[in-house]
Amino acid sequence: MDVAVETRRESGPRTIRRTLKAYVALTKPRIIELLLVVTAPTMILAYGGIPSLWLVLATLIGGALSAGSAGVFNCYIDRDIDRVMKRTKDRPLVTGEVSDREALILAWVLGAASIAWLWAFTNLLAAVLSLAAILLYVVFYTIVLKRRTAQNIIWGGVAGCMPVLIGWAAVTNDLSWPPFILFAIIFLWTPPHYWPLSMKYRADYQAAGVPMLAVVRGRAQVGLQVILYAWATVACSLLLIPVAGMGLLYSFVALVSGGWFIYETHRLYNLAIRHEHVSPMRVFHGSIAYLTLVFVAVGVDPLLPF
């Protein structure tokens, strides 16, 4: 008998509310939230002010559908290792709240809806970029890279950079240098964001046979890589100042928050090389705060006269 079905029977009868909650959990809503945080400011920068609120809403809805589709596909493909890892043992496909077939249907529906929605209410370029984002996350990262190389999160992180291109394209119907710099910021930010998480859950990834950097290298090596990528992220964020003509607010936020982010990564590395107790989740959560501050500044700076 299917493990998920047996688990569902043991966990009790399904209700509409319980099922909907499970469907939402499959979409990885926390990741969606973070992706939307970078999309809206990008649209403001692209427009040079506040764009049509309907366009912003339509783009955010399309982006959420796209990210949700990729998240569900990921949960479906990784359901075997999710059953092994303690961090993911409560995901709906593991607990049986949602069947494999239901999850696959949901993933396809959300993906198709995302492309159709963005094409109808923004433009074809944004819709094509949405399709590319789904394919990058599902095929390039989840299927090809994740279980094969310790560099998985570096190149797999490309999918997480796509929302800034989608947001920019939705406003301008083209792509120029500023969105690609924003793309590069997120690309370089992804390793120092995710690798600390993999340090905390190293045993989980090892048990599941996923070659995260924390599994194949020691803590000190991971800490060093986190530092290098943090420096690169901050340097890239400063490139946006001359290229997009950013003002004092963005410049200040990029420098101060970037300095704090770099400090936290150095602190993690220093503790690791001394073989002391490390708190990788401090860097993980700090990286989210850093990216949020930078993109809030991206959205507010064009509205200011200085």
C-alpha cells in the first residue's frame, strides 16, 4: 500500500480546510513571499515611480502562481528524500494530506495559470520568463543538479533570480542592465543565504544523499565560501548605484546593511575555524533581512527627490 495513503488513514479524515492548507503548504509560501518582496520594488524602479496598481497586482499574482507551481513540482520530485529528512517530514506528500496525483495536477495547473495570466494581463515576455523560471527550478535544479553536485544551490539559484526580470519586463516589455544587476545580486546572495541552513541540517542532507556543500566539505570551508559570496553580493549591489542612478537612500542602505551582512558571515567563519559552537541560522535569517532592506531601498529610492 502507498505510504502516503497509509499515513493519511492514520492521521484521520480530510476536511476542505485541511486539504486547502496542505495545498498551500506544497507551494512553499515563505519562498513566494520572499520572491514577491523583490518583484514590487523592481517594478517601481523600472517605472521610475509607482506603476499601475493593477499591473503590480497582476504581476504579483502571476509570480505567485509561477513560484507556487515550481514549489509543488519540487515537493513531488523530492518526496522520497523528504520522507528521510527531519526538516521536511511534515510536508503534505509525506504525511499523506495530498496524494502524488493531486500534487502533480496542482503543479501543472498553477504553472499553466501563471503563464496564461501574465500573458493576458502583462505581456508575452513576462509570461515566457515565468515559464523559464519554472523550468529552471524544476528541471535544472531539482532534477539535474540537486542530487549530483555540491554546486547545486549556486546554479539552481538562477530560478530564484527570475522574479526581478519578470517584474521589469511586465513594466517595460524589455530588459536592460538594471534588472540584470538585480538578478546578479540575488544570484550571489543565494549561497550565503542557503549554505548556513545546510550547515544546520547537515545530517538530514547526508542521510538523504544530497551533496550540499556542508555535507562534502567542513564547516570552515563552508564559512569561507559564505564570506566570499557575501562580499560579492554587496559589491554587486553597489554597481546598481551608477547603472540605475540610485540616490542617497539606496546607497546608504546598501553600504550599511551590506557591512552588517558581511560582518555576520565573518563571525560565522571565525567561530567555525575555532571549532566553537556556531549559529548558522543567525546568518540565514540575517541574509533575509539584508535582501529585504536592499529591495525596500530599491523601491523607495526612485520616489525620493535625492
